[in-house]
Amino acid sequence: MDITKFDLKNKTYIMGILNVTPDSFSDGGRWNGVQAALDRARKMAAEGADIIDVGGESTRPGYTPVSEEEEIGRVLPVIERIKGELEIPVSVDTCKAGVAYAALKAGADMVNDIWGFKGDKDMARVAAEFGAACCLMHNRERAEYSSFISEVKDDLQESVNIALRAGVKRENIILDPGIGFAKSPEQNLMVLNRLEDLYIGYPMLVGASRKSLIGYALNVPVEDREEASVACAVIAAYKGAAFVRVHSVAAHRRAVDMARAVANLGK
């Protein structure tokens, strides 16, 4: 996937979430099975998704880790079918180099790593070997900060440096500020509130869909967070996010397009 072919300055692209897991926080178990996953990918593409993000291990709080072999067994058949039948870029949502390698070899276009290449030391090398696009998310072991915004930026820069040293091309890097990871409820809201202050020269992906910051702000369960998810994506798009990662593509497509139309007016 050539990120330079995306109009990153004027548009916000939609990454549709496809969890092939039994225990993801929002849709665990719904898309288990290759045919169910393929049907879901078809639907998201038809609704306007620009990328499909396939994940085989839940990253919700308290999740149960799975082996590399099991994760590969979940995502590989799905990626192969999507790439064989649909004309849409595919991302693999993993923090394991072995999974990333298998997925990229099967045709995946991007690696989406919740540890920003800091978890598995071989992730950056694998991404560089395949010339893959990569989304590096902000994360850390403890949610302890003395200066939140500046430290998040520093952490993201560390991920960028790891990628560049391994040979990942600068133009293949996307950054994710990591809403829902290693942050307090207030800090998660601050990411959206001050998103423009987190840019360090790379396109930004924001994933707030159905996450706990909505539950914190509105006191609503996961199943009642759709409108608020769209609101978060609209804010991100207005503030210049190049990508938003969402569960419900149809609900977001026109909303983020409208946000960018307004934001672009003064350019």
C-alpha cells in the first residue's frame, strides 16, 4: 500500500475494524469464521471503508493473550480471502513479528502495532523487509506522566526512530496517539481535545470507536456508543486526522467527509 497515493492533507480515510476473535470488547465472536469475516469485509468496503484492519487477538483491558500460531490461524485465511476477492488494502492488527510476517507474505499491506514497534524487537525489521506501511500506536507500561502531551510526542518519536533505523521508509509511517491505552479517562479525552498538538510530521490515525472514553464521558455501555463514536471521529477529522479506525463504516463515512469539507474551507 502506497500511503503517498492517499490525499492525506485534505481527506480522512476510514479503516474498518474486523476482529476475528472470540473476546474483543465490542464485537467479539461476531465475525469468527472465514466466510462471516469475508462477508463483513465486503459490507464495510461497500459502505466506504478505505482499509480493512484484521485482528486476531483482543487488546481490550484484561484480554487473554493467544499464541503466535493461534493468531496466525485466525487472521491468515481471512486476509487471503479478502485480498483474493476484494480490491481494498488490508492491515493486520498485531504486535507479534511472526504474525506480521505471515500476514504480509499472504498479501497484507500494513502492520498496525499497538506497541509502536517497542514490544517485539523484530516488528520493524519485518515491516521494512516487505516495504509495508505501518501504523505505530502510542503505548507504555504505566500511565504515569509529568507532562502528558510532550511525553506522548516523545514516545511516538521513539517509535518513529525505531522504524527508520530498521529501514522503514518515512513515507510508510502513520502514527496513532493510542486512545484507550496507558492513559487515564481524562487523558484519553485530552488526546482528542489537543490532537493538533500531537502531530510530529506524520499522518495521524485515531481510533476512538466505542472505547472507554465514551463510557467515561457519557456513562453508557458499549452497545450505546455509536453516535458518540461518530462524534469522536468527526472531531478527529476536523483536527486533521488522516485516518479513523471504526466499527461501523456507514455511520462514519459521510460524517467525516463533512468534517473535512468544513475544515478544508479555510485552506
